[in-house]
Amino acid sequence: MLETTPFSKITVSGIIEKCGISRNTFYYHFHDIYDLLEAWLYKEESHCLKKAVHCDSWQDVFKAILQDATENKTVVRHIFDALSRERLERYVFESTDESMYKIVCREAEGLDIDEEDLRYITDFFRYACLGFFLQFLWSNMSLDADAAIDRLSILFDGSIRKAAENAAECKRRQTKPAIGAI
């Protein structure tokens, strides 16, 4: 239904009619329409991550995500317009955590880094990617995804590894700043 109807216009009544199920069946499985949307998003995320497993770099993963978004522009726009920014950000943060963490761990390979620092690096680069993704959505997905990621790659090149090296150096010297000092 998202291909033809904005999310704000989709109703439980419309869904149950289209699926041929009872209202009780719907509410047995989902609390509300947002619960259904969340379940669908996680299903789509799983599909996207299966494709990303075959990617060699964060650039390839990001290109695949933006390509999928561009190919499903109407659905993405309907979802983006319907969700609060907080809900969208929470979904993106949760759905990208494992992938970004794996990328950071791969870049930090061979370095002695605390788990906490790996998480800080992951969060920092995830925020940067989220900002880029939101800008992509705000531009109505009109950017050339491959060219934009290639340009972003030039800016990011070596940044994750450098952040990991800095964390390892701080640990080596035992000069890690206290969390409250950051």
C-alpha cells in the first residue's frame, strides 16, 4: 500500500480489507499501524543487510542503501513524511549499529582499543552517515548516490582507522579523558 498511498492515509481497516483478515487477527500480531510499519522496516532491513554482506567496504554498503532508497522513492518518501524525526533517527541508529560497528572493528584490526572507544568511534561515524542520509532524503533523493558516496569517501578516507589509532595511542599512554571531560 505504501507504493500508492501515503502512510498517513493507510488505515487498519484498509489493511485488513486488502489482506482478507479480521481486525482481531491484525491486533493479535500488531499493537497498531506503527507496530506493523516497524515490523516491515526490520524485514526490509534484514533483506538489505543480506545484500550488504557481500560488500567489501562501507562505501559499497552505503551505495546499496541509497540505491535501494532511490529505487523505492515513493515508499521511502511516504515513510519519511509520516514518521517523526525522533522515530526515524531511532530506527536508523538501531538498524545501522551492527553494520557500522563491524566496519569500525575491521578498520581497528590489530590495535589495542577498549570496547568503549570502539563504540564511541562507531557512534561518531554513524551520526555522520545519518546526517548524510537525512540530507539525501531532504533533497528528494535527487543526488547521484554513487557520486555522492565517492565524494564522501574522499573526505572519510582513513578517518575511521585514524580515530582507532588515536584511541589506541591514548590507551597506550593511559591518557584517556574521563567521560565527563568530553
